[in-house]
Amino acid sequence: MRYSGWQVLAQGLLGNGGWRPAWRDPAPKPAYDIIIIGGGGHGLATAFYLAKEHGLTNIAVLEKGYLGGGNVGRNTTIVRANYGLPGNSEFYSHSLKLWEGLEGELNYNVMHSQRGLINLFHSDGQRDAYTRRANAIINQGDDAQILDREGVRKLLPYLDYEQTRFPIFGGLYHPRGGTARHDAVAWGFARGADQRGVDLIQNCEVTGIDIENGRVTGVQTSRGAIRAKKVGIVVAGRSSQVAAMAGMRLPIESHILQAFVTEGLKPCIDHVVTYGMGHFYISQSDKGGLVFGGDLDFYASYAARGNLPMAEHVIEAGMTLMPMIGKARMLRSWGGIMDMSPDGSPVIDRTHIDGLYLNCGWCYGGFKAVPGSGHCFAHLIATDRPHEAAARYRLDRFATGRGLMDEEGTGSQHNLH
Ligand SMILES: Cc1cc2nc3c(=O)[nH]c(=O)nc-3n(C[C@H](O)[C@H](O)[C@H](O)COP(=O)(O)OP(=O)(O)OC[C@H]3O[C@@H](n4cnc5c(N)ncnc54)[C@H](O)[C@@H]3O)c2cc1C
């Protein structure tokens, strides 16, 4: 069913009885050409691009819960391409370009809003680092400007410019950065994949991966065995557990990241803003809630909920930067399970098992990657060659030490990213 203004009008006049489910609910078939494990943003985007770009449609996406019930539907929705290191630069640039055409491609309103993102800096050293990053972004063909303090004040008049502990020196402005409606992204890709014949199978947990003579032959699931010629693992925070089913030990740790939202307010924050002296970032959703987050909870866990010390830390950082938010009432918080890689950068690669492919290590930045990751992973699965934008996302870099992309310079400890 195509969505359009005309449909809204017609359905409104007809009592809204004509809307159909956005995707089918098929039972699993005994065999597929390709199985994608994980119905999050990356898994659904992979299935969509496999069908659309490579004409492969005998595909199942197996999701243990419901589509979009994982991190894709519980993040702070920041979309940007302001990375500085080779490897990440070209990948996120590729992903942002896909975002910019996504609504037309899916015929789905994912509420992608390029409202601009500003990373604040608070010292001369930080200004230098951001200037280097701005140059790298511009060299990649993306947009970046260094704003001085007055330039920031014009855009963000509500910040506390008088505080002496962490004075605001300026900001790295990325006008094409912004936000999107997170679960609409999952729904849009789901509908697009389903329309092209992909089976989206919910409540179907993968419990084992079948391998014969070094080649993947299918999976075991809570709804029976399913054969497949190729299998892609795209399960974010559960990557280590699912890869272990194929006997693999990944360099990934699972950590919790929380997000917070306030009651709906009139528009007051027009951009995405990140604080440079504490881990705090904020934007305002189209419903009016202030959506913000901070750092990881700093211990490995599979519990999709966070703890109070980090909530306190995030709120303190917010109050330091923009004391006005102290007047807003917080409505809720939630946590998601992050697949933290040692260098903070992801993996899109084949494994040592023929026909088994791996997509993981997105840390807390994988929402903006959804179209790019799906596009590049589909290319890898279909052609057995890495897409040029994701060519550096090799798994063996952690074994060899060559080609690491430590964007944040935090070293190899997962919980410092
Ligand atoms: C609080 C928070 C804030 C964030 N903010 C941002 C942000 O502002 N910008 C940004 O770019 N990124 C952000 N992220 C990160 C981003 O959300 C993730 O990196 C990204 O969504 C992960 O990929 P995914 O969407 O495929 O994951 P998910 O949606 O988690 O999908 C993985 C799916 O795999 C399924 N699965 C797991 N095991 C199995 C199994 N055995 N069988 C079948 N299915 C299985 C899960 O149920 C899940 O649905 C944030 C994350 C969180 C939690």
C-alpha cells in the first residue's frame, strides 16, 4: 500500500477501515538462499538492499522479539557524518547520502531532520582537535564549520556562557547532521523488504548455527530448523552470543547505554548539541520531548536497562551546560545493549566459515549507520566482496593490530569509548 496525502484524506473519509498491515506475517519456510539473523535496523536494511540492489528475494529475516524492538527503536536518533579517520569517514559519508534519499526510496516518512549538529569545545586543545576533524570532514566532501563562541551563542542562546569551570570556546558545526524517527526507520525498511518478497519472521530466536565441512548450512531456531546457503549475523548487543553458536569468540563486549526523555515542551532546542566536557548530547523530538544521553554504564551486561549513577552523571552534565533543562520533568529512561568493539569502529566482514557473514561492533553510533551498513553488508553477502565504503571494517584488524580505527583515541578498553 502506498502512503500519500490522498490516502490519508480518503481513509479519513472512509473511517480508516482500509489500511492494511504494513508487512506480512509469514511462517518460516524450510529453506532460504539467505538468512539474516536480527530484525533491527541493520538486519532490515540489509534485507532491503539485498532485494532492491541485487535482486535476491529468497531471504528471511529472523527476529527473536518484534521488529524494531532492539536498539534501533531505543536510541537518541542522532544522524551525522562528522568522523575524522579513514575508514569511518568514507563509510559515514556514504551512509548520510543514503539517508538523504531514504524517504523517497522507501516512500516512508522517517522524519529525517537535518537540523544541524554542534559539538562544543572548551579549550584551545579541543579546538585544535575539532579543527583537524573539520578538515577531514571537508576533505571527505561533507560539511563542517568551526564556530567561535559568538557564533555558537547565535545558534544556541540558551547555553550557560557565564560558567567559569568549562567555558564554551566554540563549536564544530555540521549542518547536515540531525535526527530521524528511530522506529519509523525500522518500519520503513521492513515494509520495503516485505514488498520485495523478503520473509520477516518475528518471535523466532536463532539458537544454533549449522555448519558442515567449514560451510554454513542453516540455523536452528525456536520455530524449527531452517536451511540456508548464506547466513548474516546482525544482532548488535547479542553479537558475541550468536557468533559463539558458530564457535567464534568476538572482540566485542556488551555494555548498556541509557537515554532519557522529558515531557513535551514547546520548541526550544533547534539543533543537536553535544557537550565537550562531559558525555552529554541532546536534541528535541518532534513531539517536544528533550531527548538526551551520555556515556555507557561502564560494566558489561545484557540487561536492557540502566543504572542511577550514570543517570546522575548525565543530568549533572546537562545542568552544567544548559541549566534551563532543570525546569523540565523527566518522563522516562531506558537502556540498550551496545556491541562495543576495541577501537570503537564496526565490523562488516566474512568469517572463516564459508557463507557466514558478520556485522557488529557499532558501539553507541550504529543508528546513523543503518542505511550504510545495510547497503554495504548486502553488497558483501551478494558478491563476496567488501563494498569500497566499508572495506576497512575487517574483523582480523583486532588480531593483527593493522588497520585499527580508534576514532576517539580511547584505546582498547571497551568501556572507555
Ligand atoms: C540509548 C541509546 C542511544 C543511542 N543513540 C544513538 C544515536 O544517537 N545515534 C546513533 O547513530 N546510534 C545510537 N545508538 C546506537 C544504535 O542504536 C545501535 O548501534 C544500532 O541500533 C544497532 O543496530 P540494530 O539497529 O541492528 O540493533 P537492534 O535494533 O538491537 O537489532 C538487533 C536485533 O537482533 C535481535 N536478536 C538478538 N539475538 C537474536 C537471536 N538469537 N535470534 C534472532 N534475533 C536476535 C534482537 O532482538 C534485535 O532486535 C544508541 C543506542 C542506545 C541504546
